[in-house]
Amino acid sequence: MKKLASTLPNMVLSLGVITILSAVLLAWVDNVTAGPIALAAQQKKISAIQSVAPVFDNNPLDDSWEWSPSQSARPYSVYPAFKASW
């Protein structure tokens, strides 16, 4: 295989192809790992809630809301954990 001459257009073309391939590979990896990462983060929050709350049967993440004591204060996330009593 013949080596390309080391000229500016050839270098730009080579770096452009490498950049495009890297971007496609990174986008694919992000697409493949986004679901498992989100699931792991959700499970981490639920296990943290389980460690401080009594037994519950709802999904606190689905029932959560934000609360702020004032306009300038940082908002808090509230995760209500409860057990339905039948």
C-alpha cells in the first residue's frame, strides 16, 4: 500500500475521518450505556430511601416533587415512601 504524501489537505482529510469515526463511536457507546446508567442511578436512590424509611410499596421516584422554603433557597427533592393499607 502506497503511503500518502504529507500535505495539508491529506492531513486535514485524515484527521477529519478520525474525528468523525470517533464521534460516531462515542455516540454509539453513549446510546448503549444510557439505559443501564439511568437504571443504576434510580436503583441507587431507591436503596438510599429504603435505608432510612420504613417498608414501602410505592415507587418514591414516581411520586417525588421539589420543595423550596423560599424563592432564594435551594429546592429540596421530596420522595414520599408509603405503604398502602388495605
